[in-house]
Amino acid sequence: MSWTLTAADLPDLARGATLLGTGGGGDPYIGQMLVQRVLGDGSITVLDPDELADDLFVIPTAQMGAPTVMIEKIPAGTEPTLALRTLEKHLGRTADATMPIECGGINSMIPLIVAAETGLPVVDADGMGRAFPELSMETFAVYGVHGSPLALAGERGETVVIDTGDDDRQMEWLARGVTIRLGGVGHIAEYAMSGADVKRTAVPRTISMALALGRAIREAREEHRSPFDAIAQTLSTTLYSEVRELFTGKVTDVERRTTEGFAKGRAMISSLDATSDDALEIAFQNENLVARRGDDVVAIVPDLICVVDIESGEPITTEGLRYGQRVRVLGISTPAMMRTPEALAAFGPSAFGLTEPFIPVEARVYA
Amino acid sequence: MSWTLTAADLPDLARGATLLGTGGGGDPYIGQMLVQRVLGDGSITVLDPDELADDLFVIPTAQMGAPTVMIEKIPAGTEPTLALRTLEKHLGRTADATMPIECGGINSMIPLIVAAETGLPVVDADGMGRAFPELSMETFAVYGVHGSPLALAGERGETVVIDTGDDDRQMEWLARGVTIRLGGVGHIAEYAMSGADVKRTAVPRTISMALALGRAIREAREEHRSPFDAIAQTLSTTLYSEVRELFTGKVTDVERRTTEGFAKGRAMISSLDATSDDALEIAFQNENLVARRGDDVVAIVPDLICVVDIESGEPITTEGLRYGQRVRVLGISTPAMMRTPEALAAFGPSAFGLTEPFIPVEARVYA
């Protein structure tokens, strides 16, 4: 069913989107401020994907760049709509709705800026079902909708239209090059598709799930209930139904560098028991990719690896990780459409150069 | 007057374009092969710029990239026309003619490939009056025609349309970034303009000048006359009427590196008299920028600094410079429209980070 989103929902949505960002995806709080500024006391219509007309024309919108840069270089806010308008002009067709390509991190917010500015509705679905570092890592592409043509807009009103046919990796490569030359952040419109395509290729209801997650964490905290139980209970009725506690400990080391437009590095979480040498190592490329406990891989991409504050359940990005923080690390299962061989080829372990195979987080046995 | 160009003209045109490349501009002999393949025994109509209808619609075409890469990565040949078609589609208007943006080096040939493929005529004019390393270094831009929107095509059929409004340096910056990610070479269509704009902003009759120069050098050689006298005589009736011999010697050092998509470096030409320490140093960025003899600047951009073989008069690119070559270095004056304060701001010494002022090559006194 369609529903209405207002500014009051944004803090919860930002919290849930940070959790789904699995450490990356860019800071949704900056996006939230941009949405608030444009939305005021207005509202945004959010469309249920199952109810879309097959011939509805949807143009997703997003931001691309390194999260480290996004924090320092807040966008003007007009770029995503310029990207959408540029793609509309290129295609000779106006959009009926926009949609996220990525439900985790700041890209949960960018389509809302476009919706608030243009009055277009937003489809409650996305193409990553979490956050991923590259534009080609989309269920859209896995199931036959390609990203090209892509329109990219810069803060000085520059526009770039990239068409690489069905080669989404080349599209990503060229768009990333332009984004780096724009100073590290670009806004994009891509993966234009029909309502029928959305139903076939998108991960459904991820905006409403992010909102529900953020609300559940907040309410549990306010009511002195366990935020982890609230997360598990919220997800139990979604396509992300399996939640596992991977580790509890404190941050003892964080190593990160921004290179080729990505934030890469690793974090070490050590046992709270000072006499134990038990520890969890998380490797990330913008997002958390793999969690290793000793020699064992305990969770691996595309499943979600989420670091949250041990007390409040507040999700913590890799940028927010600090020495001494006490955290809980959760593993969350992803929908079946994200775990098919085709999907794993696009955004499974091997797509990130990892040699370990994918094993569902719920298939493991923990001590 | 309009004239007709056939495959028989191409070797002379390539030779002349190499001279006008002032050491850079990419190898026109590769372009010549590509034109020959498409042209066969057909012909190309070359339009005199003075005779253009004011409302003629001209889309210039070119290649961009580092000359060092062009030699190793020969283009498929279909990219320039794809770039033209992409820009036509973007603008919603078909071209009546194409034109070089650069008369020196390989970009003398690229519009001929397009003409041979499409049947479009080529305008006998260009926007550099020589070769320059950046897309923003155009008399077109200096006199108010901007490069955007620019269409770029890659060898795998990728297309990119870049629009930076009237900021041609930002256009160059973004297009260069895409070109680097395409492997170092891209083909472009840009600076779309009317016949009236061509008359106002282009350097006229540079294709016919290149052809006449190449023919004069060859005929002088065949008839055992001085190729240098032939060059000077050919240029005497053009806008490039002042020719000076800057130095005669042998190449004793060449230093070059390909960086950020450019071939940068310097060459040292030493006196043929082994007892003399007289020498000429030429610094280049794709093209020769400045020639220094001891502490004296003897020629400087935008005037032409051309290295030619001491016997045959054959022009030598910076890529072709080899230790021990015996060469003559010529300084050639550029047209008045390339020496105005606005023009010098775009492609004079300061545009290349040189601190020396521009002084016309004919204003100097030589020993």
C-alpha cells in the first residue's frame, strides 16, 4: 500500500538506513538535512512496488563518491534533480516516479530530495538491498535492467551523460572517473525502468523497512528494552529475517584510506574480557565486506555486517568507529534474490576480490 | 574556393600537419591510414570558410589523448563518427559539415575520417592554428563559441556527453578524465557552431596550408632544392608569414614522461661544432612550448617551434626525437588572432605555467 512520508519520519529513516549501510553508504544524516530543507512541512508519497502500473516510468536517483568526501563536501542539494532532468531530456521522456538504487546510507535520502523538489512519488524499493560501493552492483543489472544511460550532475551545474550499453562495470568505471574529477562527489540518475521492471528486479519495501528499523531501535531505547531484540523482531517479518550476533567487544584498531574514490580498510573488535585474545576483524570497501573471527569467516558479503553501539543499538559507520568504543556486531541475512549465483557474481565475495565462498549467515553455528 | 581532397593528397597533408603539430598533436600517419581505409578512391569536399552560409551547422570532430598512447593503441576508426552522431542526437540537429579543432597532428585527419564515412564536407579551418594539448585552447572559445556540449566515444561503443556551460576548462578536465579511463584515447565532437561563427572564430585555411607545406617539402626534396626555403616560401603568402631558423644541431638529450594524460618533457639540441657549448633546449607538453638558447627565450608558445630533419626537411615529433639526430629548429609566426591578449590568456606562455612573456618570433634578433 502507498504511504506518506513527512519530515518527522526522517530521523528514524536515517538511523535505519545507517544500519542497512553496513558501515558505509555515506552519511544519511547529511542527506536528511537536505531533505528537510526542501520538504519543510510537506509530504512525499511512497509507492508500494507491487502496486505499480507496468508502464510506470521510474528514474532512480543517487549520489556517488567516497563517504569520507561526502562528510566534508556537503552538496548544494539541487544536483540530484538536475541529474534526473538531464536523463529525462536525453531519453525524451519524463519520469513518473523516482526510486533509490541503494537503501543503505545517504542514498536512502537522495530520491527524497528529488521527490520533495519535483513532487514525484518515490518507489519503496531499491537495487542493492543494502549499500554497495559500485554502481554495477545492482539487482536491477543482475536481472536484466542496465544502468545506461546514466546522467551525472556536479555542484557547478555540470552534466555528463554516459552510455555504455549493457556494460554496467564500464559505466561505473567512467562515472567514477568523472566523480573523482568533480571533487569526489557526483549525483546521478540511472537504471531508468518500467513498473514491470521494478517488480521483477528491485528489492521490495526497503524504505519502509529502514524506517521501521530506525523507529524500533529508538522506541526500544526510550522504553528501556533491548534494541537488538527490537531489530530482530522488526526484521522477522521481512525478507531479511535471520539476525545473528557475531561478536561483542571493543574497537581496538581501525585502519582506513581513501583511494581511487573508495574508503578501504579494516577494523578490529577485541573481547571485553581482557584475559581473552578472541577478536573479530572486519574488512571494508566503503561497506563492511567480511567478518573474520580467528580463521573463521563468520559473515560475508552480500549478507549484512552491522556494527552497533552496545548500549543504545545506534548503528556505527566505519567512519564513526573510534578506539575503545564498545560495540555489538550483527550478521543479517539478505533476500533470496541477492544470493542467486548471478547475484553473487555481481556483488558476492569474488566481486570484491575475496577468495572465501559465500555462506549464508544463518547457516553457521556460533560458539 | 571549395576544393576536393583525395587519398593521393594524404601523405603531403600528413607531413604538413606534422610540421604544424610543433612536435605533438599525435601521429597523423596513423590517421592517414584510417582515412585511406574509409575513403578508398572517393573524394572529400573541402569548404572555404569565407564562403560558408551563415546558418550552416558545423560540428568539429577530433581525437583526444596522449600521443604516446595513440601510437600504441590504434583506434577502430568508427569512433569519431559515433561522437558526431551522439552530439547530433543530443542537440536534435544534424551537421552540415565537420571541421578540425586542431590542424596539427592527427586531428588534421580525424574530420576526414568522418567526412569519408558520412559524405559530409570538411571546413578548411580549425580552432588551434597548430596543435595544443587541451580542448579549451581554442580560438573558438577565445572568441565566444564554447565547447559544450561535448560528445565523446570510446572504442567499445561507449558514449559520453559532457556539458559544462561556458566553462571550457572544466569540460577539458572532465573529458580528459573519461579519456584516461577509456585507456588514454577518446574521440570527440564539440564546439558545434554556425557558419557565421566559423568566419568569426576559426583560423582559416589551415588544411590547405598543411597540404601545401607537405607538398612543398616533398617537391623540394625531389628536386634537390632547400626544403627550408620551400617552407618559408609556402608560408609567405599565409597568415604564418614569418619563418626563422632558431638553431641547427644534433639531439643530445630527450627526457619525456606520460603523466595525467599528457606527454611532458624536454629535448636538448647541441651545436654541430663539437668545440662549442651552444645549445637549444625545447620544453614540451605534447607540443613544443618554449625554446631557450642559454638564458634567452628564442621562441615561445603560441608561435610554432618545429624540429625538422637537417637534410630532408621532414618534420620530427617529440616522440620521434632520437639521440644523435641532426636537426634544424624553425620558429614560425602565428596569425594575429592567436596573439591577442585574450588568445594569449587561453594558450600563451602563462597558460602552460611559463613565466616568460610572449614575444613574437619575428621581433627577435638572432646571432
